[in-house]
Amino acid sequence: MNTQNFEAQRFSTPDLLSMLIGCDEAKIHSNTPLSVLFGMRANRHDGVVRENTPTYTPKETLLAAKELVMRAIEEELTETPISFHSPKEVKSYVKLLLGGRQQEVFVALFLDAQHRLIAADELFHGTLTQTSVYPREVVKRALSHNAAAVIFSHNHPSGMESPSQADRLLTNALKDALRLVDVRVIDHLIVGETQVLSFAETGEI
């Protein structure tokens, strides 16, 4: 398999588990929530790796593990209302999703009225230094999900998490557009090389 073309997102959860713990164990744990398997919730299930394990490169195995961790966090965000006093899970999620990207990517996390995750959509992809974001398209997607609130996030490939003036203007434009359809903008997270900046935590939302 060509590692350069390996995209963990394209694999099913059982397939990703197979890469890590073997086909037999993957079948055993296929109905166990990922957040339990990764010890994020009680009743963690540990199994013994058996034979018939496919061979994958170390890089592919790590990418599979990363994708499973992301899915485990996504499960928690879907089932549990997000607390914005300490949005650690959301920061972890967007850091895994956007960290290391070579181009700017703009993501929207659409939430229901209880602030549980409905969907995480990569809406726009840009260049090394900028991404064109269209409020009209964001509003359309929010309405299609019947969202009550949204969290935005994008990465800075430069590694700096500090917001630019353009980031601030965009956030305000999106807030104004979404306010017209009763969708609240909860936060805008900027992913740098090592840190994630929260507009809500810095008082900019």
C-alpha cells in the first residue's frame, strides 16, 4: 500500500481497529463505543490480540489510531453537551483534525439546542496563508443541519495561533449572518502548531 495515499478517514471503524488490534479483536469490540475502548469513559474493555492481523506500515497504524481517537472524541461531543467554560474536548478534536495541515482549512461544528454535536464539516480549503469563507454558504449549511449553534475553527499553517484582523472581521460577519436565522456562534478556535486559541476564552466573542 502506498502510504502517501493512505487516508484513514476512508476506512470504517472496524477496519481501523483491525489495523491496531487484529481482525478477531476488532469483531469482538465492534459494538463497544470508541470512548470506552480508549478509556475516555468507564468500563474499558481490553482484549488479547490474536492472529490474522494485516500488515500496515507504522505511519499507517498511527494514522489509524489518530482517526479512531478523533471518532472517540466526536462520539463524546455528540452524546454530551459541550461545556464552554472548559472546552478541552473541542480543542483536542480540532487540534487532531487540523494540526499539521499544509493549507488553511475552515471547519464548522454544528450543534443542537443542547450544544451536542450534529456534524463537523470542512467547509472551505485554502492556501498556505488564507482561505476564502462565504457566509452565505455557512448559513445554508447551518440550516440544512437544523443547527441552533455553531463553533468555527481554522488552522494557521504558519504555526502561530494568534488571530489576525481578518479572522476577527470574518467572525463578526459570520455572527451577523447567522444571527438572522437564529443560529448562535459559540466560539472560533484557531489551531496553531502547539496551541489552540479560543475567541470565547479571550473575550473576543
